[in-house]
Amino acid sequence: MLILGLETSCDETAAAIVQKDRDGVKILSNVVASSQSIMAKYGGVIPEQAAREQLKSIIPVITEALEQTQLTPKDLDGIAVTQGPGLIGSLLVGVETAKTLSLVWEKPLIPVNHLEAHFYANWIGEDQPSFPCIGLLVSGGHSDLVLFSDHNKYQYIGGTRDDAAGECFDKSARVLGLPYPGGPNLSKKATEFRAMNSQSKMILPRPMLNDGSFDFSFSGLKTAVINLVKDLGPQLLENNDQVAEVCAAIEDAIVEVLVKKTVRAAQIYNIDTIIVSGGVATNQTLSKELSKNFHGRVLIPPPYLCTDNAVMVASCALFNYQAIDPLKVEANPNLSLMTKEA
Ligand code: KG4
Ligand code: ZN
């Protein structure tokens, strides 16, 4: 089975060709064009600009993904595309391109939920997750916990009530004067601080830590960071050591909540495998703390498969092959993760 995957939900334009056989899932090509450096000038993603960059990149990216494999469209068994959630202008570029290619090349079209696709970065290679498993998705817009019992069959057990973990990283980084994208830059500073000191003495709130639910809330933490930065005064931004200490305190708070809730979910449902995905899954403190606090298997994809890419979209389609009439597929910016009994 050979699938061409397309991903255009935000500021990355990606195409990949992925193959599934008896030995597992192999990446034949993986091309990502990012407009992140353009967005860095504005300190965040400008939706119209992101959509324009998608339009410029989509055909060259698909062409390169095919050229790297020396395959022709005839060899494909299907085209998978991110249907949502994401920015509508960006999504439309991928979805309309995929529909057109599906009709012209006469290949089945498989629409994919971007959030489900993130989990499928864990199915690349030979060492695949086993069911049941707990899935933690932590990206820029989402923080969700699901209990997978099989492919296409999962129970939504909790998620953020307001801001996502990635958003909390990004907004906190912004008030600390760190460049976009904030998450990795904030984490780098936190690591710098820990290399010289044991632990930050600044304690920030751990929202909903012990409330018994599997939901998250990060907006209160974001407000606490804004207030702390105000209290420390404008001289804070000139004091690299103190900024690094605030970064460590923020990362400690976010990671502790994510790890405690995820490990508790695995214990309560009696699960021995946790799979993590999404941009925040590249966070080293998160992976270290999860492995330290959970005695089962913790699977986290390599960083290039945690952030947005098309390999995960193709991989998701390989395990959930549901072709739809291309004329009936529409971009859906509001797709979410909901319990699936199929
Ligand atoms: O999954 P992703 O690439 O895009 C979305 O679908 O949202 O996730 C992007 C998010 C951003 O908020 C970014 O700051 C965060 O992932 N991120 C990190 C790290 N690397 C990326 N957050 C914390 N630590 C990191 N190392
Ligand atoms: Zn994503």
C-alpha cells in the first residue's frame, strides 16, 4: 500500500509518500516547506499570509515528494489529506489540491483528521504501539487525552477547557520577549537554567492538577505568568538568568500537569502503553518526566514527526483507509477528537 499524504493546516506545507507492508510503515519521501521564518517577523501566524504561502508551495512540495521516490502517480493507492482542524485558508489549499489530483489521477481520496494523524506518527517504523493505549496530544491548539482500543476506535477522556499547552508555552514566551515559535525557545532557556541550578524557586500554579478529571486548563497559568512578569518589572527582560528561571518555572508547571494526568489515566484504565504526539511532544522535560513517572512503555516520535508533517497524515490513512467521493470532501476548520466506536 502506497499513500501520498498532504498537510496544510497551518504554516507548514507538507507532502510525503509512505508505504505499509508486512514489516511496518516506511517513509519513502517527506517534504516540508515552512513559512515559520516569515511568521516570526510578526510574532505569530497571520492566517491570510499562511494561506498565500501554502498556495506558493503546494505544487513544488508534491512534485519533490514524488521525485524523491521516482514513483509516478500511477503507483499510488490513494491520496490522504488533512481535512481539519486548522486555518480555513490553509486547509482549503490542501483539500482542493487533493480533490483535483484524486479526480485527474483517478486515485481514492482519504480525508484525515489532523489530530488523529498526530497520533499516527507513532506507527512509523517496526516498533508499533499495541492496543489498548493512552494517547496524549499536545500541540499549539490542542491538549487532549484519548483511550485507544483499536484503529479508528477510541474514547475521548479529557482535554483542555481553554488554552492548549503549546499556546501557554507560546504566549508565555512572548511576554518574556522570546522569539516565535515560543515553545522551543522557552524550553531552551529552561534547560539553560537547569544546567546551572537545581530547580526554579518560582512556583507557578498547576491548574486542575488534583481535580480527579482528565481535563486541562492552562489559561490561569498564562495569567499567572503575565502577573509574575509584571511584578518582576521591566528590568526582568534584561536579566537573562532571571528570564531563564521564569522559563524553568513555566515548563515545570505545564509538564507536571501533563505527566500527572496522563499517568493517572493509564493507571485508572489499567493501560501499559502511552503514546504522545504534537509539537509539544518534542519537549525534552516532558519526555524525561513521563518516562520517570510511568513504568510502562512511553512512545514519542522523533521531533520531525511530532511537529506538523504529511507522513503522519499518510500513516493515519494507511490504518484507517476510508475513501470518500472527492466531490463530497470539504475542509473543516472545526474538526475535533470525539469518541469513535467504529
Ligand atoms: O503540532 P504542532 O507542530 O502544530 C499544531 O498543530 O499546533 O505544534 C506546535 C506547538 C507550538 O505551540 C510550539 O511552540 C510547540 O508546539 N512546541 C514546543 C516545543 N517544540 C514545539 N513546546 C514546548 N517545547 C518544545 N520543545
Ligand atoms: Zn499539528
